[in-house]
Amino acid sequence: MATTATSTSKSKYWLYFLISFVVFMLMLIFMNQWFWVAMPFMLTYLVLALGYM
């Protein structure tokens, strides 16, 4: 039971990371002076998906 919950939450974090990465890249391409706004979300979800936090 605990393994399923951990797997589900990690997959959710990976999905959030990929969405925030796409937003980050789009902001880097089209609004490069504001790309840093998306960076904390991308890095936070990466750390959560990798299980370091």
C-alpha cells in the first residue's frame, strides 16, 4: 500500500516537473527576461520527484 502511494506521488511530481519545464523553456524563448520566475517551480518539483526532499 505504501509503495503505491509513493509511486503515485512521484509520478505526479514528475508530471509537474515536465509541465514546469515546458513553461520554463517557453518563457526562456519568448520572454527571456522573465524565465527565472518559472525556475523555482521546476527545480522544486525535480527535487521532489527524485526523492531528495
